[in-house]
Amino acid sequence: MSRAVRTFGFPWPVLVGLAALAAPRVVVHDLGVVEEGSLVNGLLVFLPPLCWIAAVLWRRPPRPFLTVLLIGALYGVFLAVGHQLLWDAAFDGSTPALGGNLTDLDSGAREGIMRTAAVLSSLVTGTFVGVVTGAVAALLCRVVSAHDNKPDHVSGQLSDRR
């Protein structure tokens, strides 16, 4: 059994897959396909973290908060990569401007600063989503009783907990 399964309750491909559920919003947001505040946008925002919570409630990993925190951090990586790949499309080829003392910087340096800030912001955002969602998942794991005949988080075998 892998260390990821023992620690997080899921193998790495599943953890990455759960994080990837949130990636489509990055694409449709950066390309301007979905309007902020629309029903579709709401589904793209809230459905992936709800799936993370559902997965944790189903598998009952030993550390649900840590599991969802990791999923959120992985989402942050998807967010950062997506924003970098779609940078020109999102800004119509015009990088946001810096002000103050940074106005006179070379355009390449300005773009480098903005892209670095976007990466850091994406990683923080994904991790924060993981913290909030992980707290909800951990609380629900304590409040919602596990069903009697559920898969054990380590072996995947059904156990009878009567």
C-alpha cells in the first residue's frame, strides 16, 4: 500500500483527479466563456469542492482536513498553470500595467512580475479553498456517522461496523 493511501486515504492519481475537477473553471473564466454570477459559473465554483467533501465522506481518510488541503493545493497548481497558459487570451495580449515606481520597468520585467504574482496568488487561492473545504469536510466527518458497511480507507475492503 502506498504512503499516499495510508496518509490521505486515496492514491495520487485520485487526488490529482479530484483537484482537476476544478480546472475547467480556469479555462472558461480566462477565455471569458462563462459570465461571473451565472448559474454555470456557480456550478463550476462550488461543485468541485462539494465533490471533494463527498469523496472524503465516502472514503473516510485518517486525516480528512489534510486530504482536502492537499487537493486544494493541487488545484492551486492547476490554477497557476491554467492562468499561465491562457495569459494572452485572458488579457487580449495586453499584460496588466504596474504603477508607481514600477511604471518605467522594461515590459518583459513587468510581465515577469505580474506572472509571478499570478502564480503565487493561484497557489494561495487553491490552498485557501483547500483549507475552507477541508475544515467543512473534517467537521462533517465528525458529525455525519459512517454507514455500517463501508470500504476501509486503507484496504478498500468492506467492513462490518455493527
